[in-house]
Amino acid sequence: MATPPDIAALRTEFDAALRATTTVAGVKALHDRFLGRKSGSVTAILKSLAGMTPDEKRQIGRDANELRQAIEAALAEREATLGASAPPPNAVDVTLPGRVPLVGRRHPLTQVRDRVESIFSAMGYRIASGPELEDDWHNFEALNMPGDHPARDMQDTLYLAEPVTMQGARAGGRPATLLRTHTSGVQIRYMESHTPPVRLIAPGRVYRRDNFDATHTPMFTQVEGLVVDEGITLGDLKGTLNAFAERLFNRAVRTRFRPSFFPYTEPSAEMDVACGGCDGAGCALCKHSGWIEVLGCGMVHPAVFEAVGYDAEKYTGFAFGVGIERLALRFYGIDDIRMFYENDLRFLRQLPL
């Protein structure tokens, strides 16, 4: 005959296991261990009754059922106690170590734009804005670009309506609607409603029909500046832009001005700065020239003053324009403009604030 099960020892084993259980999951594990249908210890005793004598069945069966009932009651009581003391769903466990949050930061292009704006704001310039959807007059005609000017070519400009010259508009036509190719239209709009003196910068997005490559993008950000008053000279222009370059690059940077051509300025120039990577000796960043082009500038053309009703005999002025993306390439020493638009956080986090 098989040895009768030791129910008292099993009760002692259960009591010890129950005292060590501190979680609801642990209570469920104890239930499976002692009362589980397949492998529970008490269940195994009840299944073994079939091979016992009638006297053993009565005695052991009664003791096993009493143990099963006692275990069920003890497990239910412990589960209720643990459930009452458990935190509510989604509660914060203040004993856990804190999580370091992901801190956002300004995009590198925004950083450069803010830096440019702060420099000119400190010089007393106001920040002006205007519509990105522009008409032919403000984008071209008022800036001394007649209908046959190359800058108006459809390959450069994104038109939203059929181009119409001002002569056609005066004859009853409608000026063209287009995505602005520069923020100079903001300057025209400002001069139309304000009298000199004028001192402003006009930052904003502009659009051109360019391929998206390492140095070009069909949408980019420009900051254009304008100063108009009596007695403004080319020396004022050079002094202003030299001061801007020194504050932007945080060093006594060397600059040079090269003759150029823009239809709305005369004379016109482009400003270069000595390459910061080689200090003018020549390297891959500056294409071994020692200089890096930064912006275009010049004295405002009298035709522009005539378009907005300013007296060109009384007032003079200067204008300049700088592309934020191109400036950021030089500022951070990067050779591909597309990296600013790919939103790769591994790249963006490397750039300083």
C-alpha cells in the first residue's frame, strides 16, 4: 500500500509560502502550486483517493478537502489585502528613479536666423514681414526688373498665375501671382507706406525653381536689409556689414567687397569673409580660395526710389541680402545643405546652440 500523504506538512509548507508572498501575482502562483488542476499539490492528493481503502478515502479525503478550503480562504484574504494596498492603475511610483526627459532645441537654421536678427536689432533695425504669395509689381517691377529681365524667367520663378507685365496690368490685366523669390517685396511694401528714415530687415522664406542638391533648395530663408535716409553712403554700407560679420562669427574677421550686379542696386557688390577653417590660407571648405561668399549688397538704385515715391535727389540708401542656409553652411562648417532638412537627430544634436 502507498504511503499516506502528509497533509499536516503540506499545510505547514503552504503557510510558510503564503507569509513570503507580497504581490497579487505571487498569490496566483501559490494557487497554481497547491490547487492547480494539473500539478497542484492538494489536487494530486484528491486524485490519488481512487487507489485507497474506504477508511483512507474517508479520512484523507476529509483532511484534503479541509486543506483545500483553508488554502482558498487564505489566498482570497491575502489577495484582497494586497489589492487594497496596491496603487491605482497608472499611478506614479515615487520610489522609482526619475526618467530624464527628452529636451527639445531650436533647429540650427532657426538658431542662425535668430542670431542674425538679434545682431541687427541691436543696431536699431526693425524686423518687417510680408506675404509669401506676392504680385509682379512688388517682386519685380518696383525693383527695377522689367518684363524681359532674366530674373523673371519661368525657370527661376514659381508662378501661380500667368505672368502679366505692369504695362498689361495698366491696360486692364492682372499682375502675376507668384511665390516670392526674395523678401525685397517686403521693403517695397514698407517704403510705400512709410517715409524716410528707414532701417529694417526682412527675414522670411522664399521660393525658386532650383534642384534640391548640396548647395541649392527650392525653398530657403533670406534676410534682406534696407537703410534709407539723407546722406547714406557706401562707407555706411561697408561699416555696417563689417560690424555684422564680426558679431556673427565672434572674431575680428577680414572681409572684402567684390563688384557685382543686381538690378535694384547701383553700385552692387558681394561681400566675402576670410575662411575660418584656414584663416585665408586655402582649404576644401573655401575651395582653396581663402575666402567665403556671405552676402550681396549695394546702394539702392534710384529707379527703386522712383517706384515708391521717394525723392532720389534727396535720399540715398543701401540694401543687402543674406541666405540663412548658405550662412549656416559656413557657420557650422557643413558642406551639404540637405542635412538641415533630413531631420536626423543624430546630426542636429551635434550643432551648438
